[in-house]
Amino acid sequence: MSDKSPIRPLADRVVVRPLTDEELGTVSMSGIIIPETAKKEKPAQGVVVAVGQGKWNEDGDARLAMDVKEGDRIVFSMYGYDEVKVANKDYFIVAESSILGVFTG
């Protein structure tokens, strides 16, 4: 799956490609799909495909650096994003403040 974003996020927002069931580990080793009802509510996960330039500081003369970059696998609040579909592909637009963490391994 291509990780090129068709959307340019503004300010402190990022565009995220949601992880597939295989990437999330919701498909068992034998290929059985584990249903949504069997999962507890968990934060959402995805891969960052585009990053905004950052918010302006309080003085309005410089942008604050973003803590994530393209290619980062992140976990974010499951209620802290907007869904967008472009060319039959789903993307999430997430504010940096809704990102809970970046996977490091």
C-alpha cells in the first residue's frame, strides 16, 4: 500500500493511514480474523503519511516543531481524529495533541 498522502495537512495536524488487520495483529496465525466485538476499546493506530508545518508560537513569528514525521507508526486517541476517504482509501486527520505516542521498535 502506498504511503503517499493525497492531502496536505495544515498547522499541527497529520494525515494517518490506518493500519490493516494484519499490521494490527487482529488476524490470527491461521488467518482467522478476530472480530471487533472481541476487542476492547483501544486507542487507534496508524502510519503518518503527511505532517503539517506546525502551530505558530504565541508571538506568531515562528512555527513550533512537530514531534512526529512521515513513516512514524503512532497510537492516537480513538475519538481524536476525522476520517477522510480519497480514491477509495481511508485516511485519518489527527491533531498532534491527540497523538498519544510513537512506536519505537
